[in-house]
Amino acid sequence: MLAGLCGGLGAVFGSRCQVLRTEPLPPRAFHAGRQQYSSTEILAGLAARVIPDSSRLVAVTSSDLFVPVLTFVFGEAQLEGRCAVVSTCRLRQEFYGLPADAKLESARLLKETVHELGHTFHLAHCENYECVMAPSHAVEWIDLKSSTFCEACRPRVPS
Ligand SMILES: [Zn+2]
Ligand SMILES: [Zn+2]
């Protein structure tokens, strides 16, 4: 799945993508009461791991993520940094009691990852529902949009 994501990201951003070795989530990011991981805590630990000469670092986890004001998040990005984190937990059909669909899950993961990376390039949410920068508060919204930037957002992404 990560190899597929890498290929997708390379195509969208026109750059090289590399899968790094799997690392455990920082234990301090786990919230026992919510049984979820704090995306902000995960991001805080990521910055030190950005490899020299690389532009961005994205962590992909199967664990469910949250920020304090929301029930969950699909991902979070550093608006003033180079890191993002995304979760596959709620991108899986099984989460909603539906049969597994690997292709759909991969498509959702690519869109969510491109979206969070867009935030690291200082892009805000877009009103064009087909643009990858459209906000998604439910998985159905992710399915509506494409994995690419609209004409208004595209020029703001370095290539
Ligand atoms: Zn967003
Ligand atoms: Zn847009």
C-alpha cells in the first residue's frame, strides 16, 4: 500500500518519493481515555526525522488519530513545517461495517496525504469540491474529490 502511495505522490507532486522504515508511534501520543493517538504529538516527534535534502515527511499509521476539539481526524499537517501524519483507520470500509475495498482505501489514502501535504505548502481549504484541498469531515467527502489540485490551488504548490 505504501509503495502505491509513493507512486501516486510522485505523480501528483512531480517529485521522488521514498518509503522509510516502519517506526512505532510515540507512546506519549496515546490517549488512554479516547483510545486514540494525538496527531499533534506525533507531528512534534516527526520534525527531527526529516532527512536532509528531502522536502517533506509524512507518517502513515493504521491507528485512529484525534485533536482535542474533534472526535477524530483523518490527518494533520504542520502549517509552518514540513511534516504531516495520516491515518488509514477511518479510510477502510471495514471501519464502517462494509466489505474491504483495497482500491478505494488506496485512493482515499492518496487524497488525504496530498491534502495534508498541501497544507504544508500553506494551502488553505478550497471551495471546489473536486479539488484535493476541499475539506473532508467524512469519508464520503473524500470520495467526492480528486487526488489533484484545482487550477486555483495548483500554482501555489512547488513543483
Ligand atoms: Zn485540511
Ligand atoms: Zn483548490
